[in-house]
Amino acid sequence: MQKTAAHYARDLSPELRRAAEALLGQALDEDETVTLRASKGFIVKEATAGKARDEAFQQLFEQMDKISERVKEVPEEELNELIDEAVAHVRSHHE
């Protein structure tokens, strides 16, 4: 069974806000939402670390550079429209 709680940062007690900020490793803005989820049987894969993480980021940046090069002549507004269209398509066909 999954348990979830969501609160605006501004509504947290000082102690809870400090705890959330410590877990996140950064300060919260007043209008940010903090979501906490606890569940049994839900396996969270640990994030890649060290050299493997650096290599994964390098591959990501290289792929983004390739995409950027391919679309450099396309106006930004058109790119945004295409992205919106793709997102709408995926959302409407999601099971």
C-alpha cells in the first residue's frame, strides 16, 4: 500500500521544512510543493554514481548536441509547437 502526502513549503513547520531541505540538499521556495511517498514492494533503483554517472551525462549532452545541430534552422516557436504536439499525442495514447 502506498502512502502519499503533499504540502506547500510555506505550510510546513520549521522543523519539517529543515528536514525536507536537508533531504533535498537545497532550500525550498515558499510556493514549492513537497511530496512524500512511502510504499512497500516498490523498488527504487539507486542512481548511477561516480564514473558511470559522468559517462551517462556525457552521452546525454552529446545526444542533445546532435539534436540541436539537426534542428538549428527550425524556428523556436515551431519547435515548441512540435514538442507540444508530441506530448499531447503521447498523453492521449497512454494506457
